[in-house]
Amino acid sequence: MDEKLQTQIEPHTQAVIPESIPTTAPKPHKTVEILRKSVEYLDVVSAGKKLDPDDKNHIIKHTLENFDDYFNKGFLQYRKSVAEAEDIAAIEWTGQGSIIEDIMGRKFIDCLGGFGVYNMGIRHPKIIAAVKAQLERMPLSSQELLDPLRGFLAELLGELAPGDLQECFFISNGTDAVEGALKLARLYTKKTGFISTTGGFHGKSMGSLSVMGRAVYRKPFHPLLPDIFFVDYGDIKDMERELRKLHDLGEDIAAIILEPVQGEAGAVVPPEGYLRRLRQLCDEYGILLILDEVQTGMGRTGRVFACEHEGVTPDIICLGKALGGGVMPLSAFMSTPKIWKVLEDNPFLHSSTFGGNPLACAAGIAAINVMLEEELPKQAAEKGAYLMKRLRSLHALYPEILKEVRGKGLLIGLEFSDRFIGYRVAAGLFKRGVLVAGTLLSARTIRIEPALNISYELLDNMLDKLNDTLKQVEKETKDKPAKPAP
């Protein structure tokens, strides 16, 4: 046999692999360079040396180059506050509580909260301590032995959740929680259809994207799941009409899915009684109610779960973001023992390699402890009421640019006259040391979503800087010459 065609026979697969097939391994000189850079980057991670100005500039330079060449260059220009301020070199470095510090030492009041991740603040000491302790013992699961922390966290959530929501499944992010909820609803009802709402945001994997209420994220990936129907959020009459029509047409609907308060649509709060009537309609038509509390859960709106404001218990609930205490990625979907029974015969119909790992569960246990011990839902309700009163005063002062203030608890949206005003306000706050951002579904809306334990002193500081920013933007808008008529 020609030496070039010598083969290696795998003992188990008997696959024939010619040695002449090119390898995908890096070239030797590349391997040396990769190893050198990995040592350099590990030194940065471990803060093995104090950073001097040259070190900082080196990190900034390489971060921008690496995002541009290897990650996602579009992200460099996406960030509303940073891009508009023409400061894309802002590199986050450390944070504590409600303060973020960039690599150059500039400090920012964090009123973004990682899109709802930092309900307990950045690096809460108790949560960090729990994760560190677990890391010393067992970082990930063996997959075969039972992990006690998964059971501990499941018990806490089962007792904390409203009604008879008791069974849960852990994963790592919100969209996976929604995927699990959709699968469970289909499995239990043996029906395929779902009703969602305009403006709803449930994630970007294919199932959750199918119930997304915004075309810009949906259309590039058509066709999505079939049998998905949409109604206007907060319009109970529209929901009643749709349910009646679908029933008359014989469409099989497994569940309605929506957020108790829409987050990415811009902190949109439905009318009083909306969730209660939804619960009644689901019971009347024999369909399930899925509430996506990925952003609203863990105290954000002034109750542990936003559905508690109306005393409503869904059939399935989705949790995430703050569930990991701002330290570990952690999400979950929960349901009742009656519904969960369909998974008992084959619990691997839905599984996850890293879901419910010991580090994440340690963070989740500590997060629940902190939430209850510090009464974070109560803090969110009181501070939210304080902020709304002050923000509505600013609305009265600047009605031409700040069109609406809305929200619940510390999930607050500021809607401006157009997206360009929103960009300028976000940039103005950034320049003044306040971090905010827009929402993914409403370009003209800026979210105020700080840690629930943020101090009133920092809130007042943020409000003063917002007033200064609005005053400047209003002046610039008035001074700007009007466009000539076409």
C-alpha cells in the first residue's frame, strides 16, 4: 500500500481515515503564539501585575481588535450610550454593588443592572462566598450521582413559587427556560398552537423566537414554528376575540405565553385585571397559561413574582436573569405536579449538560437568601414609587422630549419623542457617569433597571444627572435649525 494512503483504523467504528487528509489543528508557529497569548490573557484575568497606563491601553487596543476580528464587530456600534458618546473604548473592569468601574478608573452608577441580572447588586459578598465555597468542592456535576444543591434550590423555589407550582428544571439562560416551557405545554396538552403578544420578548432560539412579538428578529429566520398567533399586549378584548375565533376554527392551542410586565418592549404594564382575566380565559378554553418572568421575577417589580400583584398563578412559569444572583448564569421553568407527570416516564425528554450545575445552584440558593433577608421586593416597590414620582416631575418639565414614564417597581421605561433623542440621553448620562441602555424592542425607550438594593443617595445622584442631561438635550433640540421643506 502506498505510504501516502496508509490508514488508521478506529477500533470501535472501523472508520478508515487516510493520513493524507489535512488536519484542522493550528500550525506549529501558530500554536506557540496562541500559547503565549493565553499566558498573557491569564495574567490579565488573575491581575498578576498592577496595570500601568501602557497595560491599560494595550488591553483596550486588543479588546477592540478582537471584537472587530473575532467576535461581533456590529456590537461595537450597537451600545446606545457608549456609541453615541463616541467612547467605544470604554472597557468594563470591576464593579461592586451599584458602581461599575472601567479600566481607566472611571466610575459609573449602574442603572442598567445587566438587563435585570443584578437585582442583588454586583458581586454581592454572600453570593460570591457561596460560589467560591462550592468551587473548592465540586464545580460541575458528574451527571450520574445526585447533586444536593440542585435539590436544595428546587425545594426553595417550589416553596417560594405561587400556588401549586412546585416542579422545576434548571438551565442557564432565559430562552432555554422558554423552550422548556413550550415543550412541556405541547407534551402535556398534545396540542401545537400558542398565542403570544405584540412586543413580547421571550428569547432568540427557534422556539422562543417563534413567539417573539417583533418582526426585526423573526423575519430573517422564517419559517419558524407553525400555529403561532398574536394579539395586542394588554388588550383583553383582542385576546377574547382571538380565542373565540381559534376555537370556532378548531385550532388546537396549547398555551398563551406572555410577560406580566413587558421588559424589552419598554417596561409596558398591562391594565389592572388583565392577568386575572387571562387566567379565567385559559380555564374556560382548557389551555395553559405560561408567564415569562425571566426579567420580572426575583423581586424586580415589587413582589417576588410579578404575577403576585394580581394573585394569579400560571400553569408554567419561566425564571432567569437575577436567579443566579448576578454571579452565575441560571434559569428555570416550573410547573405543577399534575403537568410535570408527563416527564416522569422519560425525564430525558428534556435535559441540559450544564443546567443546574453546583456553582449555579449555590448562587441561586444565596440569591434567594439575600432577596428575602434584605427584603428586596419591598425595596423595589418603595424605591420604584420614589423614582416614578421624581421621573414624572421631569416628564412635566420636559414634555417635548420625554413623552412617557412607565413601569412597575424598579423596571422603569423612559420613552422619548424619537430614537435619536433616546440615544442622546443615554450618551449624556454616560458622559455624566450613569450607565443606562435602550430596550431591544423599543429604540426610543431607555430602561432604568438598577439593583434593588441601590441606595437612595445614588438614585438622587442619577436623577440630578438625568435632569442636567434632559436640559442639555432640550436646548440642543431647540437650537437645531429646522429642516427645509421638501
